[in-house]
Amino acid sequence: MANPPGWIDEVFEGVRYGLAGRVIAEQASPFQTVTIIESERYGKGLLLDGCWMTAERQERHYHECLVHPALCSAAAVERVLVIGGGDGGTARECLRHPGVRHLDMVEIDGLVVEWSQQHLPTIGGGCWSDPRFHLTVGDGIAWAANAPDASYDVVIVDGSDPAGPAEGLFNRAFFEHCRRLLRPGGVFATQSESPEAFREVHLAMVRLLREVFGHADPMYGWVPMYPSGWWSWTFAAPDGRRYLEPDSVRAAVVADGCEIWSPRWQRGAFEAVPAAIERDLNR
Ligand code: PUT
């Protein structure tokens, strides 16, 4: 019998972020509890360990903003590494760039991939069958540690929150490997949590990325289903703040198909640093 409709909530520090809907599949993988829901407002969605990850009619808020500032600004985009990203949305947005010739995606949890393909096929779209796309179900931290120096033009971290299997995606050793993997002119991108709900985690990430890469800037936007709805992505590059300026030719290829991201939106989002966060980052 189908689960009855009700409220599905992410509960975080005394606040509930919820959608009306019902659970259609739930299973403990070796790494986490994977839940697929069907909601009235945003369609089918995915939670990991009870935390919102994505939903069919909202994922663009997140994936477009994580991908295009990096793919529009790296010196080249021939080789891309995505760590995490098991729903396929980040890979899908990367593969809209015709300059991408080879994309490695390393996702730790095979159940996330399997259920995203089965229940959320529009999120990955054509990525799963694109000949440029190479999926490894395995440990992205080990992949970053073992890949050769200067083997990617862009490295993107699309992890869950810093607890459970994603914890190791938020530390210095991992970021140092990500920097080592970049070719000259390369760009690094990561989701960097909410400046409101996860303020201290967010600040620590931006500071650490500045130390490791030399240049790093957060960009602020909205993912309404995530805690506080207010989200951030941080971009870093060893050779300067090149991620601030999208290449107009590359941007023109993808911008028309975007719901949120555009070069103009991006300019505002990099400028929209909350005053107190800016003070804290400059201390
Ligand atoms: N990749 C999803 C980001 C985490 C949202 N809580």
C-alpha cells in the first residue's frame, strides 16, 4: 500500500523545512538512508539521511549555479571532474558545454545513482548515456588523492551536508588535492552551505578555500527547499578570481536554457555578500 500523504520535513536546529507529499521509496544504503518522495509543489525529490538534496521542479536553482560560473570561466573545459552529484543534475549542466570532452563523476552511493535514474530521470537528463560521461561508483576523496597532477580543467564538488559520507569533502587535505588536480587556468567549485542555517560551516569553508587556492569567493542565491532557503556556492582558482567573469561566448551557449543562472544574475550573486559575513571573512 502506498504511504499516505503528509508532511516530509528536514528538521534542523529547531526549524522544519517541509513539503506536502508522500514517501515512495526508502532504503538504507551502506552509507546513508536514501528517500524518494513525491510532492505536490516540486514533484519527486530526494533526501539523504533526512536532508533535502533535490527535487524535479527545483533542482535548477542549485545545479545551474554550481556549474556555469566555473564552466564559463576556466581557461579550458575539456576535462571535468564531479565528485558526488549522484542525481546527475551537475553532470547534465556541465555537458551542455560543447567544450567538455570527458567528464568523470565519482559518486560514493550506487543507490543514489540507481534511484535517481529510476525516479528522477529528468534531473540527469541525457547525461547517463552521453559518451563523454564516465561514472565511477566509489570514494571521491580517494579519487582526488590518486588522480595525477593537473589532470582536470574544472573540479566540482556536489556533496551533501558535512555529516555522514560527505564529511571528508570539507577539509584541507581534500581541497589541497583538488587544487593539485587543476590544470593552469583551472577552476574549482563547491556547494558551500547556507550562510544562515550553516553560518559557521560556510565561513570556515570560504576561509579554508582562500588559504588553499589563494583566491576564493562565495556566491549567494536561493534553493527554497534547503534549510533557510538561502544557499551559497564557492569558487576558487590558484591564478586569480577568473570565476567572476563568464566568457561571453560560452555563456551565450547555455544561458538561454537556464532558469536561474545568467551572467547578470551571477554578477549580482557574487556581490550579494551579507554584511556580517563580509566582515567576518575580512577579519
Ligand atoms: N548537493 C546537495 C546539497 C546539500 C543540501 N542540503
